[in-house]
Amino acid sequence: MIENVKRPGLRIEDFAQQIRTERDRIAVLHRRSTGDRSDQPVSTEEVFEELQLTMEELRVAEEELRHQNEELALAAEQLAAERERYRDLFDLAPDGYLVTDEDGAITEVNRAAADLFHVEPDRLDGRSLFDYIAEEDIERSRSQLIGLKNGEKTQEWEARIRPRVVQPFHAALKVAAVPNSNGQSKSLVWLVRDITRRREAEERIRSLNEGLEQRVQERTAELEEANRSKDELIARETSARKALEKAQNRLAYLIGASGILGSSLDYSTTVQRVANLAVPHISEGCFVHLLEEDGTMRTAAVAHIDPVKAAHMARMKGSSLLDAEGLPGPWSVLRSGEPEIFSKVPDSLLAAITDSDQPLDLLQGLEIRSAMIAPLKAHGEPLGVVTYLSSDPAHSFTGDDRILAGGLAQRAAVAIDNARRYRKSQEAYSRQHEIAETLQRSFIPALPPRLPNLEIGQIYAPAREEALVGGDFYDLFDLGGERYGIVMGDVCGKGVEATVTTAMTKYMLRGFAEEFRQPGAVLSKLDRSLRQQLLEDRFVTLFYGVLDLRDRSLHYAMAGHESPLLERPGGQLVPLEEGGPVLGAMTGSVFVQKTASLEPGSSLLLYTDGLTEARRGQHFFGIRGVSRLFIKTRGLPVGERVQSLLEAGRRYNRGPLRDDVALLLIHLPAESG
């Protein structure tokens, strides 16, 4: 580091020589000034001038010397910092490092090395490293150092290290010779690594290799023994490969068949696909015989690779099979639940495949040489059988064919059972939908377009045709004394259950309205009754109001229903105050009665959430959409206004609405004159 900071200038030796020269000159001048005339005479001015010149040179030399001293001090500081950084790196190194002289006496040691020897670093100073090397490794270790003395730069070897307080361990040693500053001797830098685990791993590997070699030898002996029957092994391998290929092909076929059978829930389509899948992959021809509800077994589907024979077989569709107890055939396989192969087909088997209405020669014309019958069973219940036919005299069904036929029959049974269940559920759904819709429509009153001093617009629109009928309803009934009860409600649920709840709610409300004049009292009584009748997760939302034409007032109470819209004669649209708990859901419900006035020319619009919940993407038609369209239709007849609102909701929804919609518009005509 000193060389890095020195700058060109006067060297110390040169400066010393210069001082000696000047000293001699000054001595000569002194002799001359004191009368020593051994030399040539010199004037006083010359002496003085030379003295001044000498003093100036001494000053310059002194300044140069001062600069060099400063540089030397800076270099010394940098050297100390470098030595400190070297000491930190040396002490913090993860591996063990030592510095020794050429004979192995330790002069420096880092923390990692001290930890390996299990002593403090200062306890190792001056100790010979060979004191810690196992006796059997000392001679070889000393011989390694001879190479370093002879000029080699590094040496590497392994030796056992013997700390004083712990068990010896195997170490990897690497030594590098570093010349000292005097150039006469060398320091040795040692890298010491504990390789005990590596040696243990190598030992395990060696042991494993020996075991592996032993097993290889044993295996080689086995192979040599096996080679004596090589032809047999090759034959077995070929057979296994063919069996594997067959199994893979069988699996691929069955996976494809499952996809085809599961792609439709139509009953007739699924049954015919079973026969089509069997031909020609399993057999030339196929019958699918299914159990009917009356206990008979009938031919439900046929297929054959020969179109002529397929036409003959088609004449047998729908025919019932003869149950000849004790004889082999479809019925015997159905009872046993196990596939059966018939290498020869006697007339008794042909008779079991048809009935008395079908001539035996029809089957004989198919020239059946062998047959195989597999049962159809789903969820433990027999559904029928699949009969596979072959007309090839050289072909007979095998065990592999039996496995494949059984696999197809299993998948076919599940698909047929699903299709049959779906057909029954669709039939039940259609009946339920028809009943519910008929009941629902019977509960919607056919109100006249006009009553005394009232114009009425009404619509009930079920949701899209495939949906279950909901519980939307409305009602308008005469309470006497120019008073009318107005109802708009929505029952939670769908289908017949919701329709029954609608009927119960509608007629109980009518009865309570005759008993109580106040709408709040009517809803309280209705709520208590519904709580006793409805299931736990069922409820009803409802608006009930009493329109009194004598003072043109509307007294009403709400039960969680959509807020009706009141249109004032001047066109101002006012939502009626909403609120109130739903009916039939909780005890202690209170229904507050409120009042609004209906001047001549006013209109009252009631609706269900099927209209407000019309949606486009994430946005709903909502009360804003209803209000906007209601204002636009002002001036139209009441029937056209409600129809326009319904169509607007459908347009917003871009298709049929998802829920039922009920609309009731009551208009008080303006007074004439």
C-alpha cells in the first residue's frame, strides 16, 4: 500500500548525500573565512552568497522531507486499515485458517480453526500444528511440507486431527507457502476443513456400491439363468404386450363410449347409442332389451353392420322376450347378473330372444353363429340385457370380448338409468308446472277494465316457459261503502308449494279484511296465521291498502314489498313510504298504517320484483327504470301503460324475464266539467 501513495521526489539516501556534500562545502568556506589559506582566496561576498544558496537548498530539502513524512504516515494508516480488514476477513472466514512457520509452529489462527480444535485462538499461538495431527499421519504431513520448501506453491492431503477434548476427525488440509518480507523465510497458510461427514457419506456410498455390486452379481446370475429360457420369456413378453395393447384399446374404447353415452339425456337416443357403440367394435349385430314397468322385457334398440340384416332386426323393436324359465338366454343372464358366452346358438336361444308374434325364421335369417349376453344393472337394480351377435363361423367370442362387453354394459346401464330418471323428472316437472300455472292463473282475478270511478290496468306474466311458476299475485275486492281492498304480493318459492301459499295468503287476507278495517291490523293477523302454516325458510312480501273513494284516501300497510308509485294529477311521481317486516318470518312484527291522498287524475302503480330485477350484465332495471317508463307513458290508457312497462323490462333484460311479474294500475279519472 505504501507504493500506492508515494509520489516522485528526493530519496532519503540522496538527501543524506546532499547534506554531506553541503557540510563539506561549508567547512571549506569556514576555513577560508578564518584565514586558512590552504586553498585559493575567496571573498566574503562569495562566501555569504554560497551560504544563502545552501540555506535555500536546505529549506527546499526540508520541505520535501516533510511531505515525504506525511505520505509515509498516510501509507502507514492505510496499511494498518488493510491489516485490520485482513484480520476481520481472516477471523470471520467460515473455514479454518492457520498461519505457521516452515516447521509448523502456529503464529495466527482464525475463529473457525479454533472451533475445530475446540480451544481458544490464543491457546494455539506457538503450538506446533503437528501436535494435533494423528501420529499415523504425521510423517506423511511432514513430507508434504518438504515440497513447499523445494519451491512448490501449494500442497493438499488428508489427515486425522486429534483435538484434546473431542473425538478425532478427518480433515482436508491445503497449505500455501507465502514468502516473508525479508525474503529469507516463508510463512505457511493452512486451510483446514472437517470432512468427517463427507468421509461417512463416501463410506456409505462405498457400502451401497458394494451392496449394489452384490445385487448386480446376483441379478446377473438370475439373468444368466433366465437367458436359458429366453424363448419362453420373449413369448411371455409378446403376450403381455398384446394383452396390454388390448387393455389400452379396451380402455380407450370404453372412455370414448362413456363420453358418447353421457352427452345426451334423451332416453331413446341413449338406448340406440348403446347398440351403435357395440357394432362393429364388439360384434356384427346387437340387441338392447330393457325391462318395462309392467315386468316384461322388450327389444328397445338394434344395430347391425349389414343394412339388410339391420332392417330385419328393426322389425323386432318393441317385441317382448319369452321368459322360458330354466332355459339359457336374456332372462337367465338378467337373473344371474353375469355375462354369458354362447359358442353355438341353438333354436332355444333364438326363441328366447324373440316372442311368439315374431317368426323364428326372422332370426334364423341373420345366420347367427355365436352370441354373448351381458346384463344391464345400475345402482344394484337390473335394467335389461345387451345381446351381441356374430355371423362369422371362424369367430367365437372370447374372455376379452366378455370383459369389453361387460364394461360397455356397465356404462350403458348408468347412462340409460340417468336418461330414464331424467325423462321421469321432466314428465313430473311438466305435470307440476302445468298444475302450478293453472292454479296460479286461477288466483289472478279477472278484473274489469273499469269500476265506478276507477280505471284498472292489470298484467300477470309468468317467467320464461321452462321455469317453475312463482308466487306473484294481486287482488282488488269490494269492501262496501265505496271502499276497495288492494293487494300486491310475492310468495317466496316456486312451483306448487308457492301456488298453495299464494291461495292461502290471498283468501286469508280477504277474510281478515272483512273482520278488520285497518290495514295494519289485517297484516298483523295474517302474519300470525302464516307463521303457523309456512315452513321455516318461507315468507311473503305484500302491500295491502284500502282505497276510500268517499274522501279519496288510501290507507295502507307494507310487509317488505316493493314501494308502489303514486302519480299526482300534475305528473309528479311519488313513491309511497316503504318498510315493514315480511310476513310469516318472525314473531313480534309490527305493521305501521300510513295514509296517502288520491286526487282525481291520480294513478297508483303496484308491481313485483320480477320487473325491477330485470338485468343487463351487472345492472338492474330497478325502481328508476320503472319510474322513468311510467312517466313516459303518461296519458296512455291504463292497459297500454302496464303492457309498455312489461315490454320495457323484457327489452332491458334482452329476453324473457327470469321471474314472474304482476302489475296493477289503478287510475282515478279527472272530474269532468
